[in-house]
Amino acid sequence: MTDNRLPETERHPLEPFIPEGAVLLMLGSFPPQRKRWSMDFYYPNLQNDMWRIFGVIFFNDKSYFLEESGKHFCKERIIAFLCEKGIGIYDTATQIRRLQDNASDKFLEVVEPTDVGKLLERMPCCKAIVTTGQKATDILCEQLHATQPTVGGYSEFITDTGIKKLYRILSSSRAYPLALEKKSSLLPQHV
């Protein structure tokens, strides 16, 4: 007999991180399962290169955001950096179903997308959004009626507070087989 029940839904485990005066909103799809977390914050999986990419770009050190042990990212250092640079973070899905036991966007069913317009209302200084991966980009473009930018490029879209830029970068997952330096070169540094 086949079990036709759908997997349980998961609600987003974190609140949006929006520092005062944030000028950039970075949106992924959804966090990995807790068993993969090395810290209680965004991009917590040590197998994800997001914080290494930021370390390379801003400090020329891929290990800058790692604890001395190398087994955890340093949440405090990351938060201080994000506040200094004015970068907010959240995801484009608020509730999901994992169709397989992993963090792959390909097997992520979005049950409830995030209301990105409401996030932007909380960010009056926001000039741009960066999406990290195809699923996040698809959801955002559908919601805000934005044109899909090319990877490493941007498109412009209009909100109640004016024209904003949408940048599209590659997934920072190591499942995406691209060298760290190449992934780092595609993150906008001039927002």
C-alpha cells in the first residue's frame, strides 16, 4: 500500500532580519532543516557558501565569518556586518513542504509565499533586492511584476516608494558546482 499523505508543512523558523536604515534586501527561498544548522541565523549550513562569499568580497578571507573552530559561523560577526552595510535578510517562502529530505529548492513546495511588499514597507531606505537562486527569483518576480534579471545582472521594478533594482545571483549552495571565486564575482558590490 502506498502512503499518499503529503509531508508536513514547515513555517519559517526565523523573523525577517531588517536593520535600521537597510538599503538592500537579500532573499533566499527557505532555510535548511535544523539538523543542518551551525548557528541560529540565515544561511546556517556550513555546506552553504554565502558567508564565505561575503568574506571573500569584503575581507578577502573566505573564513572571516567562521568561528575559530571552523565548525560554526559567527552569528554576532555576521549581524554586525549586516547592520554596518545596511543589509536585510529573509526568504521568499513563509511556509513550505519538503518533498524530499533535503534543502534543495527543486524539492521545495511553497505553501505560503512571503509578502515581500510588506517587508519593503518596513524598509523605507531600500534601494535594491538580491535574490539567491531561481526559486526565490521566480517568486519575487511574480509578486512584484518584475522582469527576471540575468545571473549577475539586474532589472528595475516600481514600488510605492519608487524604482528599485532586482539583482539575481547564483545559489550559494555547494550543490551548485561553481568555484567560490566565481560565485563571489556575481554578488553586487555597488548597491
